Amino acid sequence: MALKTPQEYIESLKDGRVVYCNGERVPDVTTHPILKICRNWMAMDYVLNQDPRYQDLLTEKDQDGERVSFALMPQRSRDDLLRLREMVKLWARVCFGKPSGAKFVAKDGLNAVTVVSPRIDKKYGTNYAENVEAYRRHLQKNDLSFAMGLTDVKGDRSLRPSQQKQHQDFYVRIVEERKDGVIVRGAKTHISQAPLCNEILIAPCRAMREDDKAYALAFGVPVNAKGLTLISAEPEVSEGVNLFDHPIAGSIFINDATVIFDDVFIPNERLFLKGEWEFAGEVAYMFANFHRLSAETYKAMELELFTGAAALMADYNGIEKAPHVRDKLTWLAMYTEAVETLGRAAVEHCSSEKDSDLVYPNPLIANICKFYFADNWHQATKYIQDIAGGIVATCPSSKDYFNPETQAMLEKYLGGKAGVPTEDRLRMVKLVRDLTSSYEDVLTIHAEGSLEAQKLSILQLADFDRYKAAAKRAARVENKQGHPIFDELPAFPPSL
Ligand SMILES: Cc1cc2nc3c(=O)[nH]c(=O)nc-3n(C[C@H](O)[C@H](O)[C@H](O)COP(=O)(O)OP(=O)(O)OC[C@H]3O[C@@H](n4cnc5c(N)ncnc54)[C@H](O)[C@@H]3O)c2cc1C
């Protein structure tokens, strides 16, 4: 079948899945008034793949000559990564900074298990690499949307999975082994767009020890599997939301869900890690490596929109020439372009594993980029909120703006600079409110891994030998280990 139409994608979700949202079981996720927002955002993946203008970028012929999503192909060269960046940019620009989630996150998990599974096979004689390849083909041939289930609910964060005190199910684990597969129990949380996906790829979120063997688990599971329950995050908007008041939240609902496994059967052929605890951390680490490209590319596109909104609010309020505003706009432009440049640099200097032909962004640069954008996000929202004014919090609803009884008053009094239609100013105000919501704040800090995780990687990957060699040379401290760059440099100052 290969590429699905948007309608075929929507039809594929009517499969008896167990989803709850706002206190109610959802009989059909495709017609629910709020989940429909996620449905349409997800469907953009299928809309774009069908568009002849984008087919060369977004799709690729598989070994049978059939067109499949390029997102489901393993990336094997720097050029593949650059192409993937262009793909994520297109997805993000089309969807107001947030790439359609159909394959956006889990493709990186698929690559992670592609890299790690042959290592496990080599050590234990398992056949996970074959399983992963068959799963990839299944996803490609049926053009399936899939979510990434990495983050466990975790309980007490200071304890490993098997050390948890209240119960043993804070991390997804095997509770029974059968000849033809395993039974799993536990819960993953924050799993973006899972209720509107066909499949979920499950993998461990941390390194494990031997005691945690039962938790060292990676597998693919259909969303309608028996025993699986998905509880959607509370939506930010309610039924009847309009795109004037919520241009972003009304068109993008990422629908992060808590996914509960109540003794779900996973057949052997869908298992990619089962008890080989020493590889759990490698899967999580490789996911982060691949996922940095996605996260950093879309974030730069979101910042382009964000900085544009700040500049327009300055224009609309007549403060575009004020020195403090120019200063803030300069900072926002630097922030936007630095994220774009760092993200691209990570791809230009891409890395690979010794035993794999897949490539991923340079992890040092990529972690710096991720940390930089997340750490500065609140500074950026502070600036845009300052420029836009208090109206971001207090703006009347579009229902009042378009109410004939109040429209003339609001039109007159909520105007900005002469020549700027009041409606344009209010639309921009609403955009700023959506862009600076608490959801966006938390997403930027935590999604794709918390700040400390990046710091840890940066500290491990940074070339401190080089930094120290430079400092020792300047201080004239003998460098006993020597350094290939600094030992070769001419003496300075010269003895002339
Ligand atoms: C909008 C959104 C979408 C997401 N989408 C997905 C998704 O699609 N799939 C997926 O798998 N995950 C997803 N995530 C999860 C994301 O990766 C996690 O939120 C992130 O890794 C942090 O985990 P946590 O939320 O459990 O927070 P915690 O781990 O509880 O972190 C809270 C704080 O505790 C600290 N901390 C935690 N453990 C320790 C420790 N042992 N020692 C010291 N400090 C510690 C952290 O550094 C942080 O400061 C998403 C998150 C968000 C917000």
C-alpha cells in the first residue's frame, strides 16, 4: 500500500482503542471535538506526502520501488541528515512551528533500536535486528503513524526501577514470559500524540543494572492492543475553540498521553530488547542523539515565528524605535539564528557509531544547542511579553470583539499605531499568548530531555584536554600528557 491518504490515516484510527480525555472514554478519537485538533495536525504528514511539490523531499522509493516516507528510512549520510532537516523545517513551517507528529518523534527511536539491536544480537545470539527491520518495513509499507514511549512514570526519581518502594510498576516491565512473547505492565507518560497514532514504539528511558533486567525492554505495540489504556493530557482549549483566540492551541493539540500497560501481550517478533539490561542505557542515549536533529530544527522554525511576532507587536504598538525594544529584538534575532546555526553545525559535523552505518548530529554541538534554546526560552518569553504589553493577559475574547454591541468600542480603544488595523493587533496579541503559554514553557524545558541531561552530556563530551592544554601553554605550566594541537605550535612570544 505504502503512502496513505489523509482520509486513510483517519480511518485507520477507528480500531477500538481505549482512550480517555477530560474524564470520558472517547468512543472515536477521529470525531472527538478536541482530539480532532490533533487528528488534523497529524494528518498534515499525509497531506504533504501526497503533494507533488514535496514528494521528492518527503518520500523515497523503497527496495520494491514503492514510495515510502523518507522519515522512515535510516539516515546514512550527512546529506541524508541535511535533507531530514529540510523535511522537519517544512513540517514545522507548515504547522506554525510544530511539525506534524505522525512520525516526527518515533523515527528517532526506530533509528536508536536499529543501531543497538545488532550489538545485542552479537552478544547474545538474539534476532532483534531482524525484528527491527521487519517493524521498519511494516511501518513503511502501511505508512503508519507512531509515537515514542520512552519516558516512564518513574515514581521516586532517586531510585532505580527495581528499587521502587510503593510498587514495582513505575517503569514498564515484563511480568510474564511466554513461549510466543511477553506480558508487560507499567506506564509511560507524556507520550506525545499517542492517542492519534497507529503504533507506539516503547524503549527504556535510562541506564539499568542487572536487578532491573525485567525493565530493560523495547518493543512496538499497536495502540489498540488489548490491555492498553491511554489517558490524554488535559487540553488547553475547550470545545468550540476558535483560531482568532487560539491560533496555535486551536490548531495544534499535541495530545501527550499517559499510556498504561495492564498486562499487554507483546509477541516475540515485536521485541527489540528483552532483559539485556546493559543495553537499556544505549537505546535511551541513541534516541537522544537522533532526536536532537528533530528538536533543534523545529525549534529554530518556531523561533522564526516567535521573533516575527515580537517585531510585529513592536510595530503595532509604535515602539519599534525605542532603544530597549531594539535591544530585545536584537537579542531575539541572535537567539533565533544561533539555534538555527548550532542545529545545522551539529549536522555538518555529524557522528556515527563504529558498528553502524547510520549517522546522527554531533552530540556535543547538539546538546549545546538543545540546552541553549531551552535555557533561554524564558528570557525570550519575558521579552516578547514585555514588548506586547499586558493585553496578552487581559485581551477580551473574539466573541466580544465580533459582538456588534461591543465591537466599535473595542475597535476604537484597543487600537495601536495609526494605520494598523485593531484586528491585526489583537490577532498578534493572541498569537503571543499562545506562544508563551505555560504548556510551551514546560515543553521547552522538559520535552526532549531536561536541562540537567544535556549538561551531563556536554560535560562528558567536551574536550577538556584541549581546553587545559591551551591554558597550560599560556600559563607556562608543563603539559606532561602533551597535546597534538598545542605541542606543535611555534613558541610565543618569539625571541626576536
Ligand atoms: C510537552 C512534552 C512532550 C513530551 N513528549 C514525549 C514523548 O513523546 N515521548 C517520551 O518518551 N517523552 C516525552 N516527554 C518527556 C520528557 O522527555 C520528560 O519530560 C523529560 O525527560 C523529564 O522527565 P520528567 O518529566 O519525568 O521529569 P523529572 O525526571 O521528574 O524531572 C524533574 C526534575 O528532576 C530532576 N531529576 C530527575 N531524576 C533525577 C535524579 N535521579 N537525580 C537528580 N535529579 C533528577 C530533573 O533533572 C529535573 O530537574 C515529553 C515532555 C513534555 C513536557
